[in-house]
Amino acid sequence: MPSQRDPKLLLKDLGGLAMYYPGAWALNRAPRRSLTAAARLGASVVRRMELHDPTVAREELQRLFGDRPMPASDRVILKEALRLAMFNELEVLRYPWLNPSTIDTVCEVEGRHHLDAALARGKGAIVLIGHFGANQMIMPALGHAGYAMNQLSAPPTVWADILRDTRTTPLWEKILQRRWELEQRLPVQHINVFKFLRPAYECLGRNEVLGLAFDGGGGTRWTQVKLVERTANVSTQPAQLWKATGAALLPTVVVRQTGTVRHRVIIEPPLVWQPHSNKATALQINMQAFVDHFGAWVARYPDHYLHFLLMRRRVRGSDVTPFFDDYPPADDAMTREEAARRLKEAGERS
């Protein structure tokens, strides 16, 4: 386990602990507009204390866009990405405050008619997302609107086991546990991605909504897709669920533009399954079809995705299959077998 005496790690953990305990109490009683000022202040502290590496962030952006022009300078994208990440983290602290009467002040849902039409088919709806913007706001936005919402994901506490040798400290474990307690206050049935997936099939069979992310590190089978100008390794699990259940699959993103306090939950029209005689090819084609939709949002709002890109780069050494193949070598890299065993053990404990 890393030493809590590492000055930067200690500052991160103390800041996180303060945010999740007395900070949560204060933010749940403050006007919503105060989140913007708090996020700006937090981002400024992180920059001034050099708690993140802007050089790595610029490199990730350059790899993502290649020769394609960015929508803004890398300086502007980095600045906005840090503020967004802080805002979204503070948003988690307000989960207990959310309910059917307050959710409209936080989120507006666009394309709800696509979801309603999908459910009218009677085979359930898969709301497929990426770790883009405040992606978790999909759960309260739909759950508090009366939809039977399920989420296939990993409890935050699993990261303490996965990163036991490189990141985990006692303070960070407390933060992860607190975050999981807050997530469990959301109007959603959590389905552990590391356990049996039968509940995911069953909820779709009951004509409910299933949310899941395509870009997580779990899975047993992967395929390659082009994400903007980069080749990514993604699990075929979403496409397998889609094909096996006959559920509608709706690409969905959460966007919050600079200067606004409400999130836009944007549900796009359902994709149409593209058949192919070869099963593996069919899975690749249909995952690429989704990523084409998702990548367009990333190209437009890279600040919404940069925080996740940096996280996936940090954990590349412990990933069974790294998100991208073009990462520089990791000093702490495990073999594929070691990473798979670590992930399996962490999942069992979760």
C-alpha cells in the first residue's frame, strides 16, 4: 500500500475527505449556483498545488485528435476539464437532496420520447453511455422521473482493491466508501458488473431501463473501435446484451456547458442492429456504430472526457486490456494474467 506520507497524495486524500464529510453537509444546504464557484476554487487549488500533470493531459488530447483540429486550444480544454471534473464530483455530494420535486432544477432530459417509444416495444431499453461529463446523472434524471432504472457498474470501493499496490491509502478507502454510500441513495437498482449478470437480463425482460457504460475496464471479450482518431479496446458486453435480449439500445450523453448549472441528459434515437454472418464481426460493427455517435460528442466536448482519459491512462498497468494500445509503457505493468486475477479477486470482494 502506498505511504500516506506522500505529500501530494496526502493533500488529495485530505481534500477529498473534507469534501465528502463536512463539505457534503454544507453543499446540501447551499444554493445550487454555489457549485460553480466551489468548482472553480477547487480547480484553482489543484492547479496551484500541481496535483495533476498538464503535460500528460495535453499528450492525451493530441493522441485523441491526431491531425484533426480541436474545438479550442489545449489550454482552454484543460482548464474547463478540471472545472467540470470538480463540479461533477461536488454534484455527487448532493445526491441525497435529489428527489422528484428537485430533479428538474438539476437536469433536463432531451429525447425522452425515444425512451418511451423503446419501452412501448416491451423488450426493455439499454441506455448506453460513456464516462463523459456527469454520466451518473442519468440515474437520478430517469429514476426520479418514474422509470424503473437499473445500472450495471462496479461499486467505487472496488478500486481500493484493484489499485492496492499503487494508489490505495486508508483515507482514500474512506472516501470511496462514502461515495458508495451516496450512490446507493439514488433511485436505481445497482447491478454489480463483477457478479452474475442475470439481473441485467431479467430487468430488460421486465421492460425496464438498463444503464451501462461501454468504456469501463471490465469484460472478458474485447473488440477494437475507432474513437475520434484513436483505436480503443472496448468490451463487447453491451452488444451481446443488445443482441441477446432484443432490447432497444439508445446512445445517451450528459452535457453541461460552461456557465450553466443544469445538465442536459440527451437520449438519441435507438440504433438498428447490423447483422453479419460472423459473430465477432457483428459485435465489432455494432460497437463501432455506437462509438461513432459517442465520438462525435467527444470531438465537440473533449473537456467532458479528458478526466476519464487521464484515469484510464493511470490504470493502464493494472488493466487486463488497456483502453488504448498507444500508451507509453507503465512502470507498474502487470501481466494480463496477473491483472485478470487482481480484477477477479477485487470483484469477488465487492
